[in-house]
Amino acid sequence: VVIDDLPLPGFGLLDREPVRMDNGAEVLCFDSQPQPEHSHPAPERESQLHESEPLSPKSHKPLIAKIASTEVEPTFKECRTKFENMLNAAYYVYRDDEEAQQLLIGRKLKERRLRKQRLDEAERKKLNAELEEMRQKEEARRLEEEARRAAASAAEREKKLAEEKKRKEEAQRKEEARQQKLAEEE
């Protein structure tokens, strides 16, 4: 099946053949009637442009684009060189972007490390201050406990001394009472 044989929508222009120009280029105009081969409508268009009358739809000639094939088709080596240059340029952009990302990541990691060190230092200072405060409180509590124990032991000693003194006085009174009783009996 040839595509040209199929009834495809083409605005009724499928039956037209492209116009061959002098340089071998083929041009297909969609807005005009088919023109004979080797005709060049540019001079007619130029003459119409110079006329003072406005252009009527009947006198309208289409602009035909010339396809100039003056460029020589590049060789495989040229294509490969051009492709390699394009790849190198794209790879350079990729490497540059990757390097920028690495630098950004490194900078952010360094900032985070410094921030963490500052936080660690602040935390360490805070913990040291709390530890020192706890030591001072413990020392104060220990001194207070020792003072309380010393006061309690002093009070206990005084109490014992007072009891001992009381017992001695009582023993002495009993002894005096007994001696007095003995003296009376005699």
C-alpha cells in the first residue's frame, strides 16, 4: 500500500504535484492552482506589488518558499565530532551542577556541625553548671547533716551528763540518807 494512494484528508490538494525549482528544490503551494513546471511566480508577484491597484483574490499569487540545499551534508566524522562536543558541553554542565551540589552539601554539613558543636558546648556548659550546682547543694546538705549530727551528739552528751549528774546526786542523797539513818541508829 502506497500512502499517496490512500484517500487522506488534505484539503483537496492530494492530486497536486510539487513544483520543481531551478535548483532542484520541490515546493508545494496549498493556496493556489497548480503551476506548470519551471515557472517562477516571483516576477509576477513583484510586478503586482508595484501596481497601484489593491490585490484582488483572483490576482493573488502565493509566496513560494525556496528550499536551498546549498549546504553539503556533513560526514560521519563531522557528525561524531559535533555530537562529542555537545556531549562534552552537556557533561560539563552536569559536572558543574554536581560540583555545585557537593559544595552546597558540604557547606550545609559544616554549618550543621558548627551549630551542633555550639549546641554541644552550650549543653556541656549547662550540664557543667548544673553539676557544679548539684555538688554545691550536696556539699551544703552534707555540712548541714554533719552540723545536725554534731548538735544531736552534743545534746545527747549533755543529756547523758545531766542524767549521770542526776544519778550521782541521787546516789549521794541516798548515801547521805543512809548515813543519816545509820547515825540516828547509833
